[in-house]
Amino acid sequence: MDGYPIYGPYQSAGKLALSCWQKRDYSRSSPVGCSSGARSCVLVDPLDYTKGSRWVYSGPSFTSTISTLSGNPITCSSGIYKQDYFFNFS
């Protein structure tokens, strides 16, 4: 026992605890988006999206299908890759 209480999905006063990790919106108008509207940028710091993004070679489109190492097909929709998420502290 370390003395720290274990909480379930609820915080004190019955408030539901929500994750601060949110799925990115890659559209140009989004503060976490890319100028191309596709996976062509990564956040400089996923823990602080206000630091902006930097261009990278374009990742797979949101409708592409790739195969895992075991041969299973996966559609590359938003939310598949870790870069598809950012920490929204506001």
C-alpha cells in the first residue's frame, strides 16, 4: 500500500474523468491540421500543440489500406497512428 487512492472513471464529486488526448483534425482550418489537409505534418510537441507543426513526407491517405506484419488489412482512417492524437490541456 502506498497511500494513493485508486479512482475509477469518476473523479471526486461524481465528475466523469475524461482523457485529454484528442484525435487530430488534419483540415487546414484546424489548429492541429496540415496545410494540405492530409497527413503531411507532425506536431513539434504532441504534449503542447501550440508549438505548431512541421512538414514531413506525406503519410498514407485516410482511405488507404495497408497490411500488418501478420498480413491483416487495416484502413488508415484517422486514429490509427499515434501522430493522429494530441494532448489538449485547455
